[in-house]
Amino acid sequence: MIELFFVTCLSVSPTDCQDRSMLFTDITPMTCMMGAQPELAKWANEHPNWQVARWKCQMLRSAEVEA
């Protein structure tokens, strides 16, 4: 399982940030890297008060999924 992990911050308060993620079951890490920006742009359009500060694609260990 691949996780697109990203940090978002409020536009009016850049120090007020939250960790977020999207999970994908049928893609590779490289596919995640290539498709992340359009997914994040779509998320940002749906959440106009937030800005994506940083992001990364990573393998998700099964223990993290169950927690």
C-alpha cells in the first residue's frame, strides 16, 4: 500500500498545520510521485482555506494501517 502523505497549513495562519494522507492500493511509489501533484491540486481546490506545505510518497507498513 502506498501513502501520499502531505502537510497542510491554514492560509491565514501558516503555523497552524495538519498532517494528512491518501492511501492507494494499486500503484507503485513512482506512479504516486508522478500523480501526486494533480491529486494535491484537486484537494487544494476543494479546501481553499488550506495550502499544501510539503508532501511525499511512501510505502505504508501493514501495522500502520491497522492502528
